[in-house]
Amino acid sequence: MKQKKAFKKFFTYLGLSLFIAFSLSLLYIFYPTLPDSIDNRLRDKLFTIRGEIPNTQNVVIIDIDEKSLETLGQWPWSRNKIATILNNLTQSNIGIIAFDMVFAEQDNSSPHSVFEKYGIKKDNIPNYDLDFAQTIANTPTILGYQFELEKTDFVKKTAPEIPAIFIEKNKTLDEQFMIKAKGTILNIPLLQNNAYSSGFFNNIPDESGIIRSVPLVISYDDMIYPSLALEVMRIITDTNKVFVNYNEQGVSNITLKDMVIPTDRYGRILVNFRGKEKNFKYYSALDIYNNNFDKKEIDGKIALIGTSAAGLLDLRATPFESVYPGVEVHANVIDNIIQGDYIYKAAWIDGANIAIIFILAIFVVLATTYTPFFVNPIIYLAVSFITLYSIYEILFTQGIVLNIFFPIITILLSSVFTTLFDYFYEIKQEEAIKEKFASKVSKNVMDKLLHDLHNSEFQAMEKEVTVFFSDVRGFTKISEQMNSAKELISYLNEYMEPMSNIIIKHDGTIDKYIGDAIMAYWNAPANVKDHADKAVLASLAQIKSLKALNEQFAKENKPFIDIGIGLNTGLAVVGEMGSKGRSDYTVIGDAINLGARLESLCKYYDSKLNISNFTKEQLKEEYIFRFLDLVKVKGKNKPVEIWQIHGKAYINTEQKEELFSYHKAIELYKKQNFKDALDIFIKLQNNDMKTNKNIYKIYIKRCQEYIQTPPKNFTGVYEHNTKG
């Protein structure tokens, strides 16, 4: 019956998770543009968190800045000034020059234009446009132009010439995904015809007005034209044939020889921005004009000529900031291609995003179903953090753009729906369990019962534990000094409360109180790391706490309390045990019995804290040990080492010397050199500073007996035939 209920609950919550996943997947497939704005802004935050990264230092920007405009005059400048800039760059061994601007009109400041305007014909009149065209022809210069993407009455139909072949490969779709231009804004023919090549510099913001992608190719009159950045890289790589590769969803990538540039289905590159404005090296156009710059710095570099001046209206919004020079967008694209650290949406990304939705929905719903209610917020936060961190790592290490909005909304909806289900179904069931077990088990056991509510009826299991037994010495005598049972119980509770608190503080579970004795254990029901150490530390803390408690008892004329503690580590059977009317979560087994025997031997060895070698082997911290004996206790065939723990540090030098001498005598004793061992034991016994009263008497007596009657087949094992 219970198994049937467990299956029913599992499939109910599995159905809930699948419902959430299917609903969100349909929204992702059929209405993908609705959450795009939120998704983009979330990704912008990831760029902000990542911060700036270094560029390749291969691209520099010649900036027509405010300083240049103030000195050289308002824009547009006469073409002879720009020619001077090109010549100065070329003489500095610049690699290539590209203009993020178009010269669509003749230079009206040219003397030739002025004379022509008034019909004056003279020879040898300076023609700035001609001079500029000749400079373009004799320098590694690429011109820029602009496509008109909206149809207007003033659209020009002239197309630029590109010295390359663009080949569309694997194109099987009838639909044209590539951006189609309606017209062009070109440089004047004199300039355009003298340039080796040119590229469009259209930066197209998305619906939120932010530049996140840049088209690398645009279709115009059934021909494909490259962007300024792509044309720069085509010339650098000396590529004559450019392949635009398609998959079933549209454009997949663009290849320049062996260089593969991933794009979205529209032929746009997602820009992996290096950071805020001025991440690239800027040179004022005025400094280049005046030849006031370090020529070595630009040797072999790619120079983009553009502007950061607000008045020239070439400022854009990017994920890093709302005011960003358009020319630096192109610099980022070129640097992305050189570095090869692209970010892109792979062809399989839609399937991956849907798979993530299903995985998160199922995991969050089922994980929170089988955990305590108060843990659920931790799961939601942890899953959200891991998801976002994974998306962040994949984005900036693999370059793969995963959807952010849908995973987050999946986690949110899964948590909300699961919480509602828990409220109506789980809370009532947990209350019934609490009502049933509250009078039978401790809070720790209750939490374990609730946590394992749907497991195998909380059956017994075998588990390693460290068991604790403590007992008050001479309790019968103490009880006789009390005037009444009420006074005795009050006195005993004053002792039990701080001792119990210490056990709980050190992650122990109190099993039961047996008169004046306490039984506890570690590593059940919950796993406890370094449980042996925590049991020892709790025991030492009890011994220390008892000193202060006895000082208080002395002031109140109450009896002094002395205790003995035994610890053992081993496998035990743990679980809910008892009858239907009365049961408890407890531990049983040989390891538990040995712990009780070790406690009972504290009085015999004059020790406050006895541990077995099994516990000692598990300890990771440093303690002051005293070997007590190798014994066979009642009911056990194999010998057990008994060790006393004095604390975590020597009390004084005398104690250190005493224990050193003592262990030297023990080694002699084990080697049957009883006479020399006896001499040391007697010397230690006569020491007024000794830290153990009975242990030396025990070994003096044994050595004397063995000297008088030498043992046969001596193993050093002493057999205790009683429990104490």
C-alpha cells in the first residue's frame, strides 16, 4: 500500500514537471520574440559581471575627437587634411586602414570646386578630391559605405565593386534570411574607383536599441556584400572566394580560407565586446595629422578611422554602456575574428534550450518533493546559481549562447507549483507524522523521519557510529545525601542539562538517559564528518564543564560529581526499534556493548575518558594519549587496546615527562622485561605529580607477579572477566 502511494506521488509530481516543461517549450518555439528583450538584458549583465578583457592589440582607432575638431575645424574637413593623415599612417608602416565613414559628396572646400562653381577655368588649381583619391590608391586604404535598409524616394541604386567572389553553399531554403538592402550611400565615384575595396559599416541595433550583433554580409540586388570588418579580414587573409554556408535554419557561418566565422541565421556576428569605451588604443586624428605619435606602436596594425565626438552622431548603445563609439564596434568584430573567441548560437541550440527546460523542471520539482520544506529555498537558489554560472561559463569559455530567460522562469514556476502542491498535500502528511512520533523520538530523529518520509519505512540499517557512554561515580552515595527524591532529580538535571547541550553542540544524538548515565552516538541518523573527533571533543568539553559545575555545587553545599566516559567506533545497527505502542530510534550491536564496557573500566584504570583503538585510529586532531591496556573484555574474544585521553595539550612539562617514561615502561613490559619496567613504574608511583593514581599500582602488581612466576606464551593481553 505504501509503495503504491509512493509511486502515485512520484508520477503526480513527474506529471507536474512535464506540464511545466511542455508549456514553456511551446512558448519558446511559437513565441520566441516575447522574452527576447529580457533574455538579452540578462546576458548583458553577464558581460558586466565578466568585466573587461584584453584585446589582441592588433587594432587601433584614429579618432576624430573633440580636440581634432577644435584645431582642424568642423567636420567635414577638407580632403587634403585626411590625405595627410593617410600618408602619415602609411609612412609609419600601418598594416591596413579602414574608414568608418562615407564621403558621399564632393569636397566643397577644394579650390578646384570653388573655381568650378564660379565658372573659372585655370590650370594647376589644387583638387583635394583628386589628391585624396590618389592617396587612397597609393595607401592600404579600404573605404566605407552604407546600405539603405528602408525604402525611400531618394535611394541610389549604384552598387560597389568587391574584388572577391561570394559563394552560397548548401543553400536549400527558399526563404531569404540574409538582410536585404534597398539602396546604397556610396563614396563619390572618384574615391570609390580608386579604392582597392570597400565595406559597409551598418550597425543595426535590436528592438531594445542596443548593438549586440553586427551583419557581416548583406544582400543587395541578389549580390552579397561584406561588412567593413569582414572585408578587412578578407584582405588580410588574402581570400578570393568567400563561402557563406547554410544549414536548415539559415546562414550557419562564413569561411575565409581555413577561418570559420560563426553567425546567426541572418549572417550576423554576435559581438563578444572586450569592455567599455576605449578598450582599444585610441589616437587623436590631430596627433596623426601633426605626426605627433610613436610610429612603432602602429607598425603593422589595423587602423580604423572614425569618431567619438558626440556632435558627429556616431555613438551607439552596447551591453557595457549606452554611449559607445560606432567605430569601436567594428574594432571589436575584427578583434573577435582575429582572436577566434566568438559567441554564437549553434544550429542545435534550440534543442539544447528545450532540453534544459525539461531537465530543470523535472529536477527542481522532484528534488524539492523529496526534501524537507525548509530546504526548498536553498535548492531553488542553488539550482539558479549553478544554472546561471554554467550559462556564464559556457558563454565565455565555449562561446555558445544559451537562453537565460527560460531556465530562470522554469526554476521559478517549478518552485511555485511545487510549493503549492506541498502546501496542500505534503504539509498535512508531515503534520500527521509529527503527531504520531513527537512523543517517541528526539527532534533529530523526527527530522530524519520527515526527510525519509517516502523511503522504505525507515527500516534499520548497518552504519559506522561512534558511541558514547558516561556514568556518575558513586551515585548511590550521592542519592543518600539528598533529602528527597525531588531534590535528587533537580540536582541530577543540573548535571544532565549542560552535558546534553555539549553533546548536541558537537553534532551528537542523545539516545537515552539511564538513571545517572547518558548514552549518545555520532554519525546517525545524519552523517557527521569526523564523528570520532567530535565525540572526543564533546567528552573533553564535558570534563572541563564539570569542573565549573562542581565549583557551583561546592558553593551550594551539594555533592561533588565525578564521571567516567567510554567511546568506541564501529559498525552498529541503527533504526527505529520497538513495538507498535512504543518505539525509538536507537543503535545496537557489539560496537555499542564495547563502548559501555570501556566506560565501566574508567574506575579500574583511574581514567575519566577511555577510548578503544578503533576510535583512536579514526581521530584526525592531536591529543595527549596514555596507553592503558590490551584486554579481552567480557563477551569479546579479540583483544582491544584501551587508551586514556588527557586532553589536547600537556598540562605541564612534568606531565609530558611522566607520560614519556610511562610509555617507555609499557614497551619494556610488552617485551617481557618486567624488572626494568617495574623500576620505572615504582619511580612514577612515588612521584607526587602523577596524573593517574591506579595505573601504576596495576602494572607494579603485574610485573611483580610475572617476575615471581614468569608467564608462558606472554601476549600482553589482560582478560577482564567482569563488566567493571
